[in-house]
Amino acid sequence: MIDPQGQANKWIKTMEKKNQLEVVKLSGGGDIIRQLENAVQFGFPVLIEDIGEELDPILEPLLLKAIFKQGGVNCIRLGDSTLEYSSSFRLYMTTKLRSPHYLPEVSVKVTLLNFGITREGLEDQLLGIVVAQERPELEEEKARLVLAGAENARQLKEIEDKIIAVLSSSEGNILEDETAIDVISSSKALSNEIGHKQQVAERTEKKIDEARAGYKPVAQ
């Protein structure tokens, strides 16, 4: 994430706080390898701050998702160690560089998001400050909805991964595999529930945005 103003860092730390986020600086010393190993095995999210235009080779297996099966368990090799790979592991990286130039071989391994401030983005931030002063309950609810939306997206991805894992591991006729049918049925029910929550959240957010729009002239 291209994050010269630190907005992405703040968002990630808020969103992942309850999940025991590990914050790492590659230039900050310390036992970085051990932090990554623990996060990979136990499924903690990791935020690597202040990266440059070149990435540390130690990250290569994680970026490539070089996962392999060993003893029926998903594993990954990190440095000299072979580790059990938790599907809950997530990796975020941020840079304060405004216009970093990443080589094509780096760009294809990551999803690049630009959090640099545009005029519209700055107006939105100022609008948030104004509304937080005048109608703090609106801004708090909007922030809650943003986090809820991110959590819903994460759960849907987990459901998708679970179904794919069941389908790939099932042998023979899947319609005769009671475990697979139970997993798919429960996943579908949870997916429908999350979809309903997301629809309600989107309607609520639309109402909040309409109320916030009344303060736009002040932000401009």
C-alpha cells in the first residue's frame, strides 16, 4: 500500500487489532524472522511498515504463496525452516514513498493500492473531521460500518477457501460425502447471513453519506 500520509497504516491497525496484529519494520532490527514464523503458524496478521522499492528475499515464499502439502498439512518454507501454514495468516505492507517504482516481477506478486491523498480524498478527510465535531454519532457509525464491511469480506473469503478445500479433498461422489455436504450447507447459510448484513450496512451507510453531504460546503 502506497501510504505517504499513514492512512492505510491506521486503518489496518484498527481493523486487525483484535486479531493480534504483528507490526514489523524490516529496517528496525529485532527478530523479524521469528515474528513472521509465529504469524504464519498461528494465523496472525502481519503489517510490514516503511518498505522501500526492493523487497527482502525472505518474503518471496509468502508473496508467491509457495504452499505445499506435507503429511496432509499445508506448509511453507521460510528461510531455513519449514512451517505449518495457517489459512488465517494475512500480510500487509506499506510504504511512505509517494511514487515508488516497483519492478514488474514485484508488481505481479502483490496487490498494489494507492492511499495517496487526492483533492477528493482530502475533502473526504476534512468532511470526516467536520462531521466528527458536529455529528460524532454519524462518523462513529460510518467507521463501524467500514470495519464491519472489511470483516464481512474476510469471512466470505474464508468461506470460499473452505469450500474449495472440501471440494479438492473429497474423493468419489461428493453427494455421498456427508462431511462435505455439511460444510457446504453451513457455509452457504453463513454466506447468506453475511450477504444480508452487508445489504443492511450498505443501506445504512447510504443514509449516513446523505446526512454527511450537508456538511460538504464546509469541507470544501
